[in-house]
Amino acid sequence: MGAGKSTLGREVAQRLGRRFIDIDQVIEQKDGPIPALFEQLGEEGFREIEEAEVGESLFQKEPLVISLGGGAVTVPAIRDALARDAFTVLIDIELGLAWERVRGTARPLAQDEASFRRLYAERQPIYREAADAVARDADGVVLAAGGVHHELGALDRLGELVPGDGPVALVADATVMGIYGTRAQEALGRRLVSTHDVPAGEEAKSIGILQRLWSELRLDRSGTIVALGGGCTTDVAGFAAATYLRGVPWVAVPSTLVGQVDAAIGGKSAINIPEGKNLVGAFHWPRLVVIDELLLETLPERERRQGEAELVKTELLAGWELDVRGAAAYKTAVCLRDPQERGVRAYLNLGHTFGHALEAAADFDLPHGEAVALGLLAALRLSGRDTGEVERRLDPKPVAVDPDRAWEALLRDKKRSGDAINLVLLGEDGPYVEARPPAEVRRELERLIA
């Protein structure tokens, strides 16, 4: 009681594009005020009504966000239903704050502070057992629902955090392995059966590296691949996980800002081919994404700027300023709404159509963030929006690549509508997709080329 479940539930539902159900509100609409029901039927009789309403809500085929009353999970049948049919998040709140919120109300079980405190203590073990995750705000709920764990120092708890108890293969590039490999291996302990180095950067995202991983891996289907590193490492390791033994679990541990706010979240993984970036890949959601911002302390300044481009992109989409956790939550919510990128998830490609084309034309020697920064310029110009924030924070400079090759790569990067090219643009009310004539798109592309 007093944790703010209804308020957070509405916000989470809006962010996930789902319908919201408040079980207490449904009961009151059907059966009358809850205090009166307690008086007429007693707590046991009220719990029977509550159990029926929870069961009916969980039976719905559509994805929902459901707020339960504070006593609902004390009913064994409701706990069983949640374990079977729901992802359950405990909203953690300090006892004193909860009491301040409910004191003086008509809530039947909040009429006396001493009794309220006893009830809180009695229910905590039941809450913890019933919950799949614990959160304190809407970002926390969204991150938990998307399998994203944000915690300073989480690298040293990998052994506890990686789901399951099967063998683990650790994949990282040599630089990251040299900095964090020992700590990761110690944390994984006896579960670790192999380590695998991949090249740094886009070189990792190749058929050759993927084939080497397939050959080296010795996991069975109970095993898990742990990818420690930047977006390129999580891309190739995630694709290896999607395809090895027709799919094994994997965990992403992004060590770059790009990875923590974007690349490691949402289950999209891919490799490059000469004709374009990320043209061969899969959707294979990681069992867990572990975001430890302490890993960013060793990040070179140029690498940090790559992530800043993705952060700026996310802020443009959201319409407000974000930190790492907020940006990760924003992307997680979009991906939960649209796991297979058939709708709103495409908005996350703002600026990327142009950026990917420039990367391919540069033989992937152009850092991703610098390419995205240029792509954002083009997308904002085509949207009729001011580019000042992008120029101030990212300072993008035109690159020397072959315009014809960049154009060919752009044509392969996105679907077309007849002769027109679909682009993610930004309006006053947020992002949208619009088909633009090839001549207009090519003109903006060539403005990005030195």
C-alpha cells in the first residue's frame, strides 16, 4: 500500500503501448468501495473477489500492465497465476514513506501505524518470493521487463547475475579482455569453460570471425555466451548465439557508451558484408543485459563521443535530456513495444540510414558514432529542424568517401516505396517515417561527403 503502483503502472503502460488495468479500481467499479467489501465480506471474502479479477485479467490475450492491490500476492492461487502468466515487479518503497501516503485514508488495513508496520514486515518475504524483479521507478520497471540490469559494480557479480547454472563462454576483444577479462573470469568462476577473443571494432562483424566462433564454441544448449565489450562485440557474439545450435542463451555486458545506451539492448545482432552494414543478422533477445557504468571509466575520449551520438539521437526521439539509465530505459521500452521492428522500433534508426551508408563507403573504417552524427544532420535537415544541438555537442565533419558507393549502400540499407526512399524524420510531435524522392535524399547524403 502506498508504493505508487497505480501511478507507475499507468506510466509504464503508456511507454509500452499497452492497456492498463488497476485491479482495485475494477473491483470498486463492479462491486463497490473496498472498505465496504471488507466490512461485509471480511478479508477472506474480498480476496476471493480479487483472485477472480486477477485471473480474468491474466487470461487476456493482449499484453497488459496490471496493478495489484498490496495484499493480492498473499493469496497462493494468485502467486501461482503470476508465476505462470506474468512478469511481476515489486515496487520497493521505504516503510515510513508508505505510511505517510496511506495514513488517514479509508484503507481497511492502514488504520493503525503499528499494525501497518507489522503487515509490511509480514508481507516482505512473500513479495520478494513472488517478484521477478524489484524497481523503484518507471525506468526501473521497464528495464526489468526488458531484462536489463543497471548497477554500479555489476561486473563483479556476473556469476550471480548470469541466468541458469550451465557452462559459460566469454567473448571479448583483446583490449577489453586485457582490462576487464580477469575480473569477469573470476566473477563467472567454475561456470566459465572457454574464452574467445574477437577483433576490436567493425572488423569483428565479419563472416570469418563468426565462423571461428562457431568452430571454437563447445557449449551445449544449457550453455550461455557472455559478450563483454562494445557494440561490435555484442553484435557478433549475439549473432553467434542466435545461430549456434539453432540458438543458445546469451548475456550482453556492454563496456562502451554506445553499447550501454543502444547497441546491446533489444536483441538485434548482425554482421557486415561488403555491400552494406548489418545486412545479415537476427533478432535474438539476450537473457540479460548488464549495464555497469563503472566500465566507462576506462573508455577513451573518442569512444565516448561515439556513444554521445547515440545518446543525442535518443534525446531527440524522447524529447528530453537523458542519462545512461534513462536512455537505456527509453530504448528498452521501444523494443518491448515492437520486438521485430515492424513499427515504432524503426524510429531508433534516426540518422542511421545515412550513417550506415557512409560507414560502408568507408570500408567500415569510419567510427559508428561519427557516422551517426552526420546522419542526424541529414535527418534533421530533411525534417526542417534545427541542427544546432547536434553541431554543438557532436561537431560532425564531412568525410572523404566515394559518393556513388555511399549511394549504393544507402539504397540497400532500407526498404523503398517505389522509387522513393523511406527515412526516419523528426516532427514537432516526435519521429515518423516518410518516403522522400531519391534526388532529395542523395543531395543530403552528398552534403555529408568532403
